[in-house]
Amino acid sequence: MALERIEQARPRSRSGSPNPTRAHVHPNSRLAGTFEEDFFYSYAKGEPDRLYKKAVELLKRKNAVRRLARAEGRALTEDERLATLITNAAVRVFEQLTTLARTCAGRVFPTWHWIEAATGLSRASVGRGLSILAKMGLLDKQRRCVPIDPPADRPKARNAQTSSVYRMSFPNRLARFLPRRLRPVPLPDDVVQREADRIEEIEAWRLWRTPRQVVAEDIEDEGLRRIMDSLAIAVEKQESQKNGQPLTDSSVLCSNGVGLVGQRPDA
């Protein structure tokens, strides 16, 4: 009976699984100060305002998208479903984020409390707005954590959650629902073909990478990269022993044949 009471008093996480450290950190969080320079966008002049105008126009046209699908007697396509997810609360949140992107040179990392005060929305509405923007592709979010000294109630905790970082964009799959004046100018055919050729060359080059190059470029975790690098070295050493070097004279072309056979009659 005593053991049963101890089991019931054990702290649990929101998912129901045991959380022995009792650390309030999301599993996909990254350490603050280690990735922000590569994450943030450098927006062109006037681009944050144009992103907000596109979101407002999409909000105006979402009911027209529904009416068109209803008139044609069909279900919404995936792009149409994403376009109709936008709400007034999501646009108000998007407005504040684009304002920060314009005034802070693209470095956007407000807290939920700041967004609540700036938009006048409740915490639940802010959370739903951020979730909708992320589903539509208008917003990229990365959670962050910071190192802390373990408090008394969480002796095994090493990190604590801090504000997330955000970057905004407008996906091309939603641009077709905007009026022509807000759609991006299509690229010339030669530019499109040149970019496709460049991507194809890069993919062809990636096929010829050595195992160590694959590990260095594709694995970010330092501990896992160290283990995989040692395995890659062993694989390369094993493969090099399978393929022996050819004879130095085996590629010499002669009138009587190739290599040693053409040079010496007794070869």
C-alpha cells in the first residue's frame, strides 16, 4: 500500500509519460544563442508590410473560395483548405510580428505576454493564431531554451523554456488566391531552367560524397556525429581494401594489345 501511494504521487508530464527531471522544456527546443543567425531572415525594404497586406487580402477572399467550391459541387483542395484557415486573430498576430520584423531588422522573438498586450487577444487566441499561421506556411517558429541552475524542486533540470523565434513568409501555393497586383512576378524561363540545372548538378554531386562528408554535412548533433564519423572511417578503410590499385603499365596502349600483353611477348 505504501508503494502504491508513492507511485500515485510521482509527477507526470502533460502527455502522461513520466518526467523525472520535471523540466518544463519542449523536446524540439534548441539552445538559445546557437542558431539564431542562420534562422532569421533579412527582409527587403517594405517586404514585411507586403506580407501583412497579402494576409489581409487572403482573409477577405477566404469566403469566396468556399463559395466557389460549393457552387462547383466539390470539396476543397488542400491549397484551398489552407487558404480558408486564416482568421481575424491570426491576422492581428501576424501584423505585430511583421511590425517587429520591420523595426528590428528581422530579429523577431516576442513573448506570448508581449503579443497578448500588443494585440489585445487572450492567451488562447494568441496560441490558436500562431498555430494557424504555422499550418498555412506563413510562419516558421523555433522554440528555445536557456541553461539554468537546478532549482530545489527540480534538481535534475538543466534548461528552462524561453521565448521562441519567428520568421515570416508567404508560400507560393497561396499566392494564386490573391489579386494579380499582389502576386509575385513570374521568373523568365531561362532563369527557371538555370535554377533547375543547378539543383540537378548539386544532387548529382551529393551522390558521390564520401561517408565522412555525408556525416559532416547531414548530422548536427555533435555526439552522434562523432560516433558516425568513426563508423564512416571504418567503412572507407574497408572499401579501400576491396578495390586494389591497378598496375602502373596496364593502361599503356600498344600496337599488339593493351598493357603488359602489348609490351612483352612473354607477358
